[in-house]
Amino acid sequence: MPGLYSFDEAQRRQAGPLLAGVDEAGRGPWAGPVAAAAVILRPESRFQGLNDSKQVAPEIRERLFEEIRRDALFYAVALVEAAAVDELNILQATFLAMRRALAGLAVRPDRIIVDGNRTIPEVTTRQEAVVKGDSKSASVAAASILAKVTRDRLMTAAHERFPLYGFNEHKGYGTPVHAEALRRFGPCPLHRRSFAPVRDVISPPLPFELPA
């Protein structure tokens, strides 16, 4: 998508060549970590089929994952596990994963483009939050690919440890299969106990209202 690259070119002309795209994967699932990636692409890089990871077929995501890792100037992926999601809340856990990913870069970027409507707290580098940035910026789209494929691979591997839940299929998201497994077997260590579908299995809601 040429527009992805022209967006980044305009950002580099304003701020400098080291443009970092940041995106996350896994805010909504009931289980597993939230992942974030930070990517600084070469200005001349072009990737066939690059787009928001949710709009890209799994086999193309896998190819792009390898191509981006080989070609990017710098990249880093970071995770925040389910227990920390429960402790911090999902928004703050996502910001923590993004800060960790940025800290994993070998250089300080000239500017950061963050997918969404909020910049990352406690980051002093100039940032711009871009709604649907993963469909507007090549750097953010690349970050979305790295974050999603990393997380998907981890959840597929988790199926070997916890085969009752179908993590290899739904990756921890709320599907009927996942809901039924939760009902039958209860949560495993990967489940986010602060999320209502999991919390309700642990402590089912009362069938009546307590008096005020």
C-alpha cells in the first residue's frame, strides 16, 4: 500500500530518519500476555502485502514477520504477562509493553508513531498517536505484524501445556469454544482473572441482589 510509505516519508522529513512505529497485540483476549513491538524501518524498505495485521492472512503475516525482522534497521518485541495485566489493568499493561519495546531498541528514535488515540506515558521522545495507524503507517503496520505473530506463536505453544482450552485456535480470545472450556475446566495460569468472563467463572455472580 503506497500510502503507508508516503505517510512515513512525510514524518521522516519533519522529524528525522529514525521513525519508530509502535503497536500492540492482545488487548482483548481472556488469556495470555499483551505484546507490543517497536520497529524502525529503512526508508527504502517495501514489503509486499504489508498492512494492519488483522487485515492480513496468517500465511502472509508469517512471511512478513520474517522479512521485517531481516530488513528493519531496529526492532524489539516485549510482553506483559496475564498476572501483570490483572495487577495493572489492560491499558497500563499495554503501555508498559510499549515502553519495554521502545527500551529494547538499540537507538533512540527521532519520532514515535503510536497506533491508537493515546501516546505512551513516561516516554520523552516526541510521539504522535494515530488512530488506525496500522493501516496508515508502514512502521506501525510492521510493528503490528511483529507483535501479533509473536503473540500468536506463544499462544500456539501454550496449547501444548494447556490443551483443554484450544489456545492454538483462538489464541486466548473470547470464542464459544473458549467460554465452554472455561466453564468446564476453570481458568489456567494464563487466564486474566480480572476479565469478567474469567472472573465470573471463579466467582459466579449471585442469582439475587444483595440489600443496600
